[in-house]
Amino acid sequence: MKRKRLSQRMMGSALILMLLVSCAAPPLAPTLNPVPATLTPTTIPATSTRTPLPPPVSPEFPTGSFFHQHAPASFCVFQFNQDGTYAYYWLVSSVDVTGKEPYATGTYSIDGNLFIETSTDVPGCPSPATYAWTYDGQTLTFQAVGEDQCSDRQGTYESPLFYTRVE
């Protein structure tokens, strides 16, 4: 029996599908770990089983652009503005998103180490949604507090590919 090789087109389609899935990959199964010391029992349910985030370097939420990279020329970029607005760019060709149309926009507020998405234009994603955040001076990470009713949003914020500051 003679085996057929996959065409370059089929291989390319498979790679593109993998990239699309990875930007909003579902969160990993929770593990049994204690609640982070930076959160009080009133901000996160005592039944939380998520892995604790390390403490932030600064108590100030960082604004600016943050990205993670897929394949050689594919990026997901968050742009957090000082006025409490954000834009999210999905699978763009560069971390420079000037002139690009965002995939999603919304508003947020910060309460200590909690990031609260107060509004979004993504259909089916109710607000507010609350995430603990930490920033080590270069990498910004998020973790849902409680359950987020929007699995796509949770997969975006809790991406296993952490968000790195755009220099």
C-alpha cells in the first residue's frame, strides 16, 4: 500500500487551525493549591483551586501594550490605556497595532491586585469579570477570580502564553 503525503496547503491549514485555537485555548484543569496571600477571603471564594499567582512587583497596574507570539509572525496584543479602556488584537502580523482594527474593546478598573473588566463589545461575554493580576516588570499574567461566564475571555486572559510588555 502506498501512502500519500499531505500537501503543503493541507499542512498550512492545519498550522493555521492550531494557531487560532491557541489564542483562546481553554484553561488548564485546576490544581489544589492555597489561595494567594495577596487576595483576601472576601475577594476569592475559599473553594478556589487555582494555582496562586506570584506577588506583583508594583502595586500599580501597568498600562501600555502587551503581547504573546504564535508562529514566527502572528501575535495577540492587549493595549491597556490609562483612561481605563483596552483594545485586544487577535492574530495580527506585528506588535505595532497602529492603524489596525481591534478584535475586542472594553473598559476596566483596578482594585488592588484585581483587574475588573467592566464592559466589553464581545457578544455573549457578560460584564463584570474579575481577574487577579500580577506584573513582574516585563510579564503580565491574569487569573480568574471565581468563574467567568465567558470561556473565550477566560482563555484569552489566562492564556498559557504570558503577555510580555512591548518595548
